[in-house]
Amino acid sequence: MSADGSGPAADVVAPRRRWGELVLAAATAALGGYVLVAAGDIVVPGSTNTLGPRAFPYLVGAMLVAAGVVLVILVLTGRAGQEEGGEDVDPTVRTDWLTVGLLVAALVVHVFTINVLGWPFAAALLFAAAAVVLGARPWWRAALVGLVLGLVIQVVFGGLLGLSLPPGPLLEGVPFLRG
């Protein structure tokens, strides 16, 4: 070491604490804890002799807690991920809050229209609105693709897997769409 105190020991820089990463890691663990607690409130029918409806939420909650705890430990010990240069990212461009707001509005409308219109039509509306807000043209093609996706999801999850996705008033009498 030299007389001025510089040398190999002086070149060591303490790892910079990334508060955003720490908050995200802690939020992931907290979300997992919430999922685990909320999964206990799921009503299990007495006739269920298989895994039941709580198994998947318990698995997801446990995985979220584990991932969050591991990430918190990694961030606190300074072994956080490396920043990417982002080749297609222009840091000078400001966030388009109108687009963000329209996407949030489309999601809120989707949540409130599921029980009114039914899953396939609410999903079509969400898909079409998000696609058009993000620049898809023509609008009717986005609506048609959204409707096809909504119907496929309804058939697979509502009809084949028996999950409760409301088909809506227009499709109420179609037996293979009912969960």
C-alpha cells in the first residue's frame, strides 16, 4: 500500500444498493405470502378427493415467497443483476402516459364487463382495445382476433376443463362453453 492510502484496498467499492430491486424482491415475497393466506379461504367441496382447488394457489404462493426471499438475499449481498444497455431503448423518450392510461382503462372495463357480456366478449374487447391503443390497424381485425381468442379460451377452460368462466347472455345456452 502506498503512503497516501491508495492501493488495492482503496480500489474496492462497496456494492451500490439498488432500492428498486429490493422493493420488487420484497413485494414478490409479500405477494406470495398473501397468495398463501388467501388460498386458505378457497372453499373445498367435500367430494374432492384429488388435489383440490387450493393446490395450485399454494404452489404459486410458495414459489413466489421462495423467489422473493432469494432475490432479497441476492440484492442485500450485492449480487444483483447487471444493468442492460437496452439496444432498442431510448432513455430520452418520455413515458406516454396517455397510452398507459388507456391500457389501464381497457383493463378496468374488462374487469367490469366479464359478468355483463361474458368472458369471450370481454376478452375480445380487452384485446381489441389494447391492440388499437398500441397501434394495431385496422381495428376490426384486432376485434376479430380478440373474439377468436376469447372463444378459444372459453372452450378450453370453460368447456373442456370445467372452470367457471361466464359465457355471457349470448352464449348461455351453448353446453360446451359452460364451466
